[in-house]
Amino acid sequence: MTGSSVLLRCARQYWLRVVNKEYEKVKIKIAFHPLLQSFEVQNPAILKDKAWIPDISEVLNSTSIIQVINKYLSSNPEADAGVVENSISNLLSILHKQVGVIDLAHDPDIETVTEIFIRINSQGVVLSQSDFAMSKIASNESLGGPLLRKAIDYFCHLAIAPQFYEHIRDNDKEFAATDYFKKMMWLKDERDELFDPGYTDMLRVAFTSEFKRGKMSDLVSLLSGRNFETRDFEESIAAETFERMKTSVLRFMHEDYFKKFVMIIRSAGFIAPEMIRSQNALQFCLHTLS
């Protein structure tokens, strides 16, 4: 499927919801200003300003560009009709833009991948080593990577939003039948908010406790099968790394293991999340229990 056909299919459907940092499903609406030819995420100020089209999906899903233009001009009679028509036509042309794809070899080192990402995404979000590790895990289907990545995501999601349990049970039956899901089921009744781990916490604790290494870049290399002595990439090393990470992640999810750690933190006097200033300290304490 080409990039333009993906965009077209997305535009023809009602925009899907995404999960934000609080694990809430939200719909991100993008507004467009035909006179300035600029885009912004919809906000209350934009909704009050008639010069903005508050949701571009209304334009992209419209069956008549003339109706869209006339509607805008009726709300903005002082606007130049030619400028508005040209801007909206350019907006619609997005559906036919090609999306560039860069194919990389399967075994570039983490420094190379980081350099490529920085050059391409110089104005975007900075990725952490944990992001690279999660991507590396998810990309290896033959070693069960997608399932492991999903387990990490689901556990962190459930720790914050226990009600998400029913969504997994009812909508991801394949995952619900795994040992991962059985290990995290206890979270559906968990309401303790002292420590809600993110995927960086899980990865760092699982890796450090299992491999006795602290650098996340080393995890990325091992997931790729890197032999640190010969600097070659070996499938057997990748396979062993995935198996050990699965074992360590399952240990992290164990109810007794996790609750014992939270009990220790609380007994030390840290009774509220805002009292904990360092996630690294928590990660170190947690991995010492392994």
C-alpha cells in the first residue's frame, strides 16, 4: 500500500482515537487557517475564531470542495475568495502526497541509528534508548517481540488504569491467553498509586537484573545479536537475549515481587508519589530484589 493510499484511507474514515500519556483515549483534531496556510492542534481559542477551520477531517471527508469554500466565505466575508480556494485545494492535495520510506540494514549499531534519526527528525521528539529498545523488541516477530512489547505496554497501562483489563480481555483474546496476561491480572484490582512504572522502568529493571548491565544501548545491541567481543551479529545471541528478557519481564510482573517492593518503599517513609524524586533510585532498588 502506498503512502498516499494510506492517507486517503485514513481520511475517508472517522479519525481514530489515540492513547495519551495518561492512557486515555482521545481524538486529536487538527485545525487549518486558510489565510495563513497554517495548522494547529484544535484548542478553545481556535474554536472561537471563525478564521480557522476547526477540524481538517471535515474538509478531507467532504464530497464537495465548493461547499467547503462557500461555508468558509460565508463566515469570513472579508476573506479573499481566491486565496481561500487555493489554500483549501492545497489542503486536499495532501491526500496525494507520497510518504518517503528509508530502508536500513537489519544490523546497524545504535550510534548509526541515533544519528539517522537525529538528522531526519531534528525538529521532532527526541527518542530515548528505551524507545530504541522497544522498537527493536517489536520488530522481531520470529522471536516473539511484538508479544513481549505488548506485555510491557499493557502492564504499564494497567498499573495506571486498572479498568483497561476488560479491554484486553475482550478485545485481545490472543494476548489474554498468554502467561503474560495471567501474571498481570492482579492489576485489575490494584489501586495503589505509589509506583506506577513506565516502560523505561520495566526495561531498565528487567535488563539490569538479568544481565548485570546498566546501559540501555547495550540492551539494543544484544537484542540485535551483537557479540561485544567479535563485534559480529549472531542470531543465537539475539534469541538468548529475548528469552532472558521474557523471563525477567515476567518476574517484574509477579504480584508478590512487585508488592514487596512497594511495601519496602512505603516503610522507608515514602508514602506519596510526589515524595519520590528519582525514578533511577526506584529502578535500582527494584532490581536488587531480583
